[in-house]
Amino acid sequence: MIEKALVGNSNYKKWITFLLVIMGIGAICYVRQFTYGLGLTGMSRDVSWGVYIAQFTFLVGVAAGGVMVALPYYIHNYKVFGKITILGEFLAVSSVCMCLMFIIADLGQPMRALNVLLFPTPNSMLFWDMIVLNGYLFLNILIGWVVLTSERKEVAPPAWIKPFIYLSIPWAISIHTVTAFLYAGLPGRHFWLTAIMAPRFLASAFAAGPALLIIVCMILKRFANFDAGKEAIQKLVTIVAYAALVNMFFLCMEFFTAYYSNIPGHMHTLEYLYFGLHGHNQLVPWMNLSVILPVIGIAMLLTPSLRIKESTMTIGCILIFVGFWLDKGIGLVLGGFVPNPLEEITAYHPTFNEIAITIAVWATGFFILTILYKLALGVHTELHGEDVIT
Amino acid sequence: MDMKRRKFLKIAGLSTIAGIGAPAAFERLLNGEVPTISHASSQSESHSESEKPTGKRYGMLINLKTFREHQGMAEKCVKACHTVHNVPDFQNPKDEIKWIWETPYENAFTSKSHYYKNEEVHNNDALVLCNHCDNPPCVRACPTKATFRRDDGIVAMDYHRCIGCRFCMAACPFGARSFNWRNPRGKDEKSGRYFIDRATYNKEFPTRMRGVVEKCNFCVERLAKGLQPACVEATGHTKALIFGDLNDTNSEIRRTLSSNFTIQRKPEAGTLPSIFYIL
């Protein structure tokens, strides 16, 4: 099956080459970081996690978001999602791969990463995160592969895969819950110490994951002659809109608790992120966008005339995706470190090297995604004889 | 017939359980054998109060009054510690590593009221270091047990096991941990200055490598030789720092604690620090 990824038209080759070039640049930057140390990043003893861990957190959400397709299809037999379920699973695979790469990129001693397995420590949330992420990766590769192989052979998927499919659904919830627990259980980090961290993570995941899936489907429709079907896309749009709405609601809850209780520690980070604290306002424009973009996006997706039209609907999804990326892929992780436990404010500016590695990991994720989608669509074409250009 | 009987038995059984259980539950709620008034303090769950302490638990009392009387002594403590432990000096805040340092009162005691300040207390710095918590969040967070709590209460590090994930740094409510962002054994490319001063390099204590976390170890290597921690030694006979076993009622630290009003940093975090302060 893998041979399908080796052939393609010129657009496909250009895209693959483009990704490989970025990956190459990132690899060189990683070698630099590996030999010098994490000092090549903008992180410091006060802001000890940066864009790597922030991307990881956001992408766990994208991975978990795939379940919004799998659940209706497998549990409720919602046939409309039949064509895109495999795409959701493969999106999860590539997202989890990115997550793992970001963690490795963030380790001070990556060669010792297996210490997590050699000295299992159940009281550490990172230990559990390692288990749920790798488990989810395994489940999605297995399910995706078995289902795709059966589709190719034009037989029903074997019965033994069913338990794995059912397991993958709560497992998707678990990856983002455990990732939220990384933050929500730390004393002295007021911004993260919130019981709705996991629910909020899930709400943003169920919006950002399917939103990316819709965007990818629109790209495939344009360049690969693959149509997910109007009904499927419209259903996904509904899911995105309401999940995004719930996420914004949760954000309002955070503001209420902090500002009505008037507890300084709870207000500090929100102040820093959204309004600026003692003149430190480097993240304010980004965080304002992280609210404005999704609000416009949600409004677009909830307006019937704009939702029906593919172009406006896609823009709505992009706004929500970008907004939530700003919120979780920047604000959430960096905000937790400001102010630090001694209430000092330290600015964090990612370096060129760090950004190059970050972009390269994204490129690697899209590379994996492209290859997997090429296989899935290849099988689809083989059966239905549609003219797939890519 | 059978089915009916079975059903009857089921219902009867369930009712019996409910009949026995419900009054008991209501009684507990209404009359209550539980005392109506009790207290929940941030200290009440401590090992030290609920269990009879066994073995040692090292702690330190920092007398800020004495430090105010001996201006410049705190710097000596910092210097002593950082020299003994080969703590590198990168001379920039981004790569900074510190085990013990001076910080303004408001930064050390973030939750204490700052209204109508006592100028003397507020205008002087406080020494801060790892609190060697009885219930350390960093140990809870570490995925490899590279940081661990010893039986004598010291929260220690295994630099060879640390993977550099920095979860402990996020978990510590006191900002006591530092990371080796670059090779501490190296030197500045421009000036050729070694980050660990060659003149004062201590061969007795290992240097660390790039990519691991480090922090105050309560001079565990000196305690093993029967010495006091380096910072305590640097205060001479001033008693500005008193180090000892918190579980020993006759120890100097316990006697001083019981005869003075002392405070701790962030007791509300429930980590049960082993460092006490006299203001």
C-alpha cells in the first residue's frame, strides 16, 4: 500500500519537496540545539517551558478532536462520516507524532528519554501522559490501517478491531484530560490551577481538531478531487461551532472567578495576557486576537447563509483554528509562568532557532499527514475509479 | 411463578438494604456523632502532626533580624554555597543558575499583606532557597524519580537520571529550581572566562552537565562528613541561620522555633516547607 505515496503529480511532488526542505532546515537547527543545549531557545529559569510545550499542548487537542468524527460513525453508525473517519484517524496519528517530537525537542537530555520507562513513576502526570499519548498513537495506527486494508479488499473490517475502536473513544478524552492535569495540579501556578482546565482543553480540542479536518477536506476537494460530502462537512461545522462556543464560555468563567473573587494571584496572569501587567504587554495583541478571531468565526459558522457557502465556512473554521492556536499554542503555557512564583515578570522571546525547529516539526506532521492521506485517497480511487489528480 | 418469586426476592432484598442503610445515613446527618466544629488548616494534614515523626527531618531557621544587623552576610552565604557546589556563573539572567539568593521581602513572601509596611522588613532582602518540603510537588511531578525526598527530609537530585523535562520547575511554588541551559563546564567564547571559576573550583563536588535541573541540596555531602551546610558556616556564630533536626525536640532549631514567632513561605500551598523565617 505504501507505494501509493511514492507516485503523484507535480503539485504533490512540489508540496512534498517543500516540506522536506523545511524539515531539513529544522533538522540542522535541532543539531545546533542538541550540541549547544536549550540555551539556544528563549526559555529561562522563570519561563522554563516555551513554544515547544505550548505546541505540544495544542496538538494533543487536535489529536483528540478526531474523536468527534469517530464517535458518531462507530458508536451511532452515522454513515455520513464514513468517508472522513479515516481522515480523522490519520490526522490524530500525525498530531500525536508532532506532540512526541515537540516533547523530545524540549528535553534537556533527549538521550535519556527512555528513563521514563525504565523508572516508571505513577505519581507523575508526565508518566501517564507518555502512556496515553503512545497508546493513542498505537490505537489510531492500528485502527486506521486495518480499516483501510479492509476497504481496499472490499470486505468489512474484522470483528477483532471493534474493541480497539471502542477503546479509542474514551482514550481520546484521556489524552487531553491527562495533558490538562500536567498543568492543573501544580500548587503555586494560579493561572493553571483551575478545575475546568480539562473541560476547557476538551472543548477547544473538539473545535480545533474538526476545524482543521474541514480545512484539510476543502484543500483535498480543490487539489485532490476528493469530496467529503456536503452533509458530512455541514455536520462537522455544527460540531466546531458549538464546541468553540463552549470553549469561549469556559474562558468567561475563568474571568469571572478571577475578577469577582478579586484574588490577586488569580488575576495576575489574565491581566498580563489580555491587558498587560506593569507595562509588560508583549502578548496582549495576540491574546486579543485569540478572542476576536474565534468570536467572528463562531458568528460566521452560526449564520446559515455564511455556513452554507464553502468559502465563508472555511474562513470561519480558519479563524477558530488560528484563534485557539493563539490561546493554547501560545497564551496558556507561557502565561502560567508569568508572574513567576516570586511574582517577578520575565519576558520570553522565542529565538530563530527555536521557531525553525517548531515550524519543522509542524512540517513533519504535515508530511506524515500527506503520506497517510495519499494512501487513504489512493485506496478510495482504486475502488471508485474517481480521477484523483494528486 | 418462578419469575415473580425471583422478582419479589430481588425487591425485598433491595428494600432491606435500603431500610437498614437509610436510617443510619439520616441519623449521621441529623444527630451527628461527628463534632460540629473542627478546623482545617493548611498544616493539619502534615506528616509531622498526624503521625509520630520517626527519624530525622532537617530544617533551617533564617533569622532576618540578624541578617539586617550584619549587612553583607547574606552575600557571603550565597557565595559560600555557589562556590562549594561549583554553581556556574553565566552573568546573564536567561541562563542563570542559583541555589540560594537574596530577594526583596515582597517577592519572598508573596501572600503577606503589604499595607502600612514595616520599612525595616520591607527594605531588606530575604534569603531564599529550596524549602525541602515535607510534601514536595517537584518530587510528585518528576517522571523518572530523578528528584526524590530522602528519609532525612532532604529533597535531592540525581543529575544522571534527570531527562531535563523541567516539570519540577513548573511544579515548584518557590521558584527554587534552575536548569542548565548550556554547558556549565564550558567557558565564555569571547572572554575565555570559565563559568565555574577555576580558582575556587571544588574537586570534592561534581559539576553538572548541560540539560539537567539542579537546586539546593542542603549540603547533603557536607552533612555526611559531619559538617554544617556551607551557608550556615558562612554566618559564623551569629545564629542567623540555624540548621538542625526538626524531629528532635531538644535540637537548637526546635527550641528556637518554640520560643519565637516564625513564618514560612506560601504555607497555603500545603507543601510543608522545612525553612522557617524570623522577621
